[in-house]
Amino acid sequence: MTDADERPRRIAASPAWNGKAFQNREPTPMMVKGGGRLMARFLFERAEREPPGPLPSVAVDPAVLHGAALRGLRVTWLGHSTTLVEIGGFRVLFDPVWSERLSPIGVGGPRRFQPVPVALEGVPLPDVVVVSHDHYDHLDRPTVEALGARGARFVTALGVGAHLERWGIAPGRVCELDWHESTEPVPGLVVRALPARHFSGRGLFDRNRTLWASFALAAGGRRLYFGGDGGFDAATFADIGTRFGPFDLTLLEIGAFDPAWGAIHLGPDNAVRAHALLRGRALLPVHWGTFNLGLHAWDAPIEELCVAARAAGGELALPAIGASVVVGEALPVAPWWRVLRASAPSAQAAEVPRSTSPRAARALRARPAAEPAE
């Protein structure tokens, strides 16, 4: 627990605090190769950044919503980075975002491609809500307030608790962690904050005033890694894999990737590399298919991930929105998203947007004209 009086002392003592702001373990530019051309690309580069219609989603399994939490490991993807994890008989809700738009005022900002597949009030109250950092697509005030009204407990990165407290969450229900700190919110469930290579801030003047983190869960003999947001850092991923792996599942971001953001977002290729260093058994991609946050085609991240994983021999778990992955059962691998391309007019279905990377473009051209969703 970190209250308002203790928070400044803990922040000042953090190895990630440089006296003015939090910093990554290695120099991390916001923009790298091609960053100066981003605005021109945004305005003039042609890309199908939004799907031609809502992405397919499935009804969440009633056992997830009404039964006891699975004693093994089950992950239900609800879109973007919002995931409901059942591990060792506990429920953990990661980065819950139910708002229709990502905006400080509720209007404007990126809008969902399709609704969340279950109403927030239909989700069982988790044992703990984990928030990786304070960006709007991971920390959503209306969702936090609704969960707080139900008595939810929160674990988050150091400093983020100040947002939660301003929104009415009692300090006693918020636990803030520095990198490599852990907590046991309920006996038998270990939540550990780990380094990530990213940044924070919700306005013009609060850049990096709160910490960002990835998280590892351990319960009932199962282990899961949630990457939050962050760029590739081989040494950090290898250290996490050695000390806290192997992981039954890794949940890693693949969307909003671009060479210009190469230091602060993974993208598909680096997600596959990170997964291997983390000693993950299966990779479940998140941070795609829900909001228009990048300059690439809406399905470029997942298409390129499939190519990269095939080349590396990695194992993927590809649930449709609302569907679950259960460790120990057959993993969903059907390319369910392609139904949108298959149902589009032939000229549109064959088109490859210019902002798609060369390897993803080859994958898009080679995909079957029609392949059923799972």
C-alpha cells in the first residue's frame, strides 16, 4: 500500500527515478528512424487503419463469468490489452478499458472497432485489478471508477496510485510497486512488477512522472507474463525469463508498431524475440484489433506476427475477441480476423496498404481468399 504521504519518499528512493522523472534502464528515444516523417505519413500515407466492419467476437464462456475461477490457467481476451486471467483459482483483470473512446473528455480520440464482448457489470469482481501504466488505452477512468464502486483492489506501478486516489479509490485498496517488487494480494497469488521500456503521462506536463511496468503472475504452479507496453530490451527479457520463467503464457503487445517507435513498442518481430527470451511456452498477442493507434493496416500486426512466429518456430495462441485460451488444451490458431478480408469486395480484399511492412505485405498477399474463423 502506498498512500499520499509515503509516495514521494518511495518515488525518490526508486532506482528508476533520476530526481526529476522516471527513466528506462537504457537510453530510450521516443522517436528513432523515420520519426521526423510521422506527421507527413499520418496525413498523406494511404493505409486501411480501421477494418471494413466490426471484428468478429464471441460470447464469453459462461463458466468464465459465473463459475469458480479455473485452478489451472485460462486467459480471456476482451480486446486491446484488456484480459481476464484465471490462475490457480484466482481472477486477475489486466488493464481494463471499457470506454468507447480513448480520450480525457470522453469525446474525440480513437474509437473502438467493436464493443467489448461483455458488459463490465457482467464480469465477476476479480481478486485484483492490475494496471501497467497510466496511458489512456491502459488506465481508463470510468472503468476504474466502476470497478472501485464494487470494491475492487488494484496493483499498479509506482506513482499511478495517485490517479486512482483522485478518482475515489481508497488508498488501502491500492498497492503500488517499483520494478522487482512483489505483493500477495490474496494468499497464494503472487503479483510481481518488472521492468518495461516505455514512458508515461496523461497530459502535457506529466511525462514520466509515474512508473510503467510489466507484470508476472504466479499461482497454483502456473506462471504468466503480461508485458504492458514497451520496446525490446534483450538483457531485461532474458533476466526476467531466467529468474521468473518459464511462463506458460506471455501476453505481449504487437500493435501500434512502427520503426519510428521502435524503442518504446515491441511490434510483431520483437514480440517473438521477447517471447523466446522470456522462456514462454505460448504467446498470446494483445494491443491490436481494437483501436486505431498506429500508421499500419489494422491487420498488419497479426499477419506479421504469424510470419515471424512461423519462421522462429514459436507457438501462438490466437483467441478471437471474447474467446479464452486454456493452458493444457488445444490452442486456438485459426486466423479468425481474415473473415473481414474474405467478405470484402475482391479488389479491396486483394489490396495491400502501403504502410504495411514488406514481410507483412507478402503474408497478406499469400493469405487464403477465404478461410473460416474458428
